[in-house]
Amino acid sequence: MSLRTPRSRALGLGASHHGVGHFIVERASGLLMIPLGLWGVWSALTLAGRDYLDAADWIAHPVNAVLLALLLIAALVHAKNAMQVVIEDYVTRFTSKAALLLLNVSVCVLAGALGLFAILKAALTGAF
Amino acid sequence: MSDAAKIPPRPLSPHLQVWRWHITMACSILHRASIFALYLSALLVAGWALALAAGLGAYQGYMAVLGSPLGLLVLFGLTAMLLFNLAYNVRQTFWDLGRGFNPKTADATGLLCIAVGLIGAVLVWGAAFSMGAFG
């Protein structure tokens, strides 16, 4: 017979206390996405129909390179957290859920690393 | 007669197949869909930077795929979904402040989010057209 009270046992179960942090990051990244997303749409408009050299000139401007990097990171953080919730909501089998959660993080981290490197390379070394 | 037979039917959880269609429900589903659109958009932005960094040939190939009929259709859908998602973030922020839960207000803000997505996408693509993006 255990001498632990029901309350003491319940405290160790259930949520793993990451909920508030997840919620705040999701809200903050969502708000950050509003100005950055609108800037991204505007930038896509100005670059649509232009050629490679125009795009290379555009990304060589420090403001564009930094804002594009911020947009990419904010979007990936927001999308990763949102997709995580979708997976947790609909996938109940533990192995499938764990595999999909790992895949979700991996895709976003890889896209962030490759994207940032590409932005820096294109911004700093120019068009060849 | 057993006791179980006397219990009236219990209310069902929210579910696509049993819920009556209404605007806030549609917004909730659209918001989930817009997450997938945002995900794909972020990957496309990373891909664009990679193509640009890789050089002229890669960039022209990437833009040819995006500029194909299917590519343009997908991009138009992503534009509408992204703008809907941004508007929905504003709606959720008001919810976080404890405002906008009145059913009439929730319906109106939901409709507004859908309008921002659709009308915004048409305006953006109209602007792209008039700025010579397709010529």
C-alpha cells in the first residue's frame, strides 16, 4: 500500500508543463509574422517577373537579407509549433506520433539552416 | 428495462460529420489548413534562397516551376491562406485579451478574416499583373 496522497500522485502525471511556453511562442511568432509576412508579400510582388540579377541585387541589400532571414525563422518557428499541435491532436499511436514530431522538427531545422546559409551566401558573395 | 436505456443521448463532441456548418467552425478548419499553407510557404522561401545562392541556372529552373500554371495556382492559394492566417492572428490576439467571444462578433471577425484572405489575394495578384509580373 502506498502512503502517497492522490494529489501527490497526480502532480507527477499529465501535462509536462511545456504548455505555457509553447502558447506564448506561438502567439509571439504569430504577431511577428504580421509585419514580416506583409513585407514578404510586398517583396515577392516587387521581384515577380524580374530576372536573376534583380533578385541578386535585392538580396545584396542588408535590410532585405536581414528581414528575409527573420521572416524565414519566424515562419518556421510558427509553422513547427502549429504542425506539432496538429500531430498531437490527430495521431494517437505513440511510435507514429514520435516519428512525425521528430520529422517535423528536422524538416524545420534543416530548412532554417539551409535557408539562412543560402541567404548569407547570396547576400555576401553576390551573383556570378 | 435496464438503467442504461433510460439515459437520454449524450451531447457529442465537436466533429466534422455531426456539427452543423457555421462560420466560426469553417474558420477553425480553414485555420488548420492555413498552417499547412504556411509550412509549405516557409519551405518555398528557403528553396528560393537556395536557388538564388546556387546560381543563374538553378534560379531560372526554380522560377520556371513556380511560374508554371500549377505553380501559379498553388502560389495564389498560398497568398490567400497566408493573408487569412495573418488576419486570424489578430483575431486570436483579441481573444487572448478576452474580447470577441460574443457569437455575433465571432461570426463577423471570422467572415472578415476570410474576406482579408480572398480579397487580399485578388488585390496582390492584381497588383502583380499591373506591375508587369506576367509580361
